[in-house]
Amino acid sequence: MKLDILAFGAHPDDVELGCAGTILKEISLGKTVGIVDLTRGELGTRGSAEIRDQEANAAAEILGVSVRENLGMRDGFFVNDEKHQLEIIKMIRKYKPEIVLCNAIDDRHIDHGKGSKLVSDACFLSGLMKIATALDGKEQESWRPKLVYHYIQWKDIKPDFVVDITGFTDKKIEAILAYGSQFYSATSKEPESPISSKNFLESLNYRSRDLGRLVGVEHAEGFTVERYLAVNSLGDLL
Ligand SMILES: [Zn+2]
């Protein structure tokens, strides 16, 4: 199955937190989107790998993505080496996306920056014909995504461009709250974590409002790029 957009996250919930609004919007515009989680988030302070598997499936259903896969890499300890790059390359060649979305280039959680570089390196390597991969016994063709965009997570990274997600924020929050073990709830007895506070949950709304305010819409999500963005004509940005 070919997809238009493939979104990678180091942990289940990274994609939702970073770019759920954009995914919902692209799907509403007729694009096909898939999610690949690198780890099961088994080191998370709250919940467990099994709980997060269920939460990730529920969130995928809310978003309406075509597929969601988990590569089962080691939370906290995966590295950017040949073995891990080949696992990502197999996913890129399987789904042949034009656009790849991946973690923030730098963040509080070390897996985010690591996952960002790992996916970005694999996007390049995936285009090299002499790197052989096979899936289910079938040789894969090389494929390089045209664009790699990094979403923004914990740290306030200055975006290179923003996407208007007005009208998609309620569904975005619904997808995020599918991770019931991770985020704020007045009745949870789980230990506190940096993302379980009420402030963090509210920050999702005020960040998208602030980015929206700056470009004259209600809500927006920001991304950074690896190379200059190009337009055909100055009018394209109107
Ligand atoms: Zn994460």
C-alpha cells in the first residue's frame, strides 16, 4: 500500500502531540497517512507497553490513519546505526511516502532528537539502490521521500513554517486523550510525569493558538525543515 504521508514517532503519542492536527487536516483533504512508532514507550513513568499499545490503536482510529505499526525498538536505548536504519528503510520502501514527518530535532527527551536523526538519515539511505532490503521474502525497491519535516514537541523550537489546523483541534485533543495513562486526569493515581500536568495539556491549546495568532488563523502547528522551502511563485504563499 502506497501512502502520501508517513509519520514517525519515537514513542506512541509523539505523533499525536506534535502533528495530529496536520494529519487530520491532510486526511480531510484526501491524503493517505500512516504512523510508525519506533518503541512501545515501555520506559514511560505512567502506564505500560500493553496499555500504550491499546491507546495507540484507539488514537489511530480517531485520527483515521490507514496504518499504524510499531517497530519495537528499545525505549531510551535505541541507537542510530545500520541495524536500526534498515528497519526504518523497510518501512519507507513499503509505504513509499512523498512526505515524512518525524520527531523534533532537539528535545527534553533524548529519544526525540535521536529518533529525528535516525529517521532523517534512513530517508536519505532509502534512496540508494545498492542498499538491499526485503520484506516478507520480497526484495524492495529504493524510495526516497521528497520532503522530511520535523514536528515540534516539548521545547519551543522556532518553526520554519506552520500549518493552519483550525477546525481540527477538538479531534486532535481527543486523539491525545486516547492515551489515558499519560495525560492529566483529576482522578489518576499514577505518579506525576512532566507531561501529566494540567499545564502541559493546556499548553497544547495555547501553543497552537499562539502559532495561529502569528499567521492570522485560529490554530496552527509548526514544523522545521532540512532544506529551503521553495515556491513556484511569490503568490503561492498568499
Ligand atoms: Zn516521546
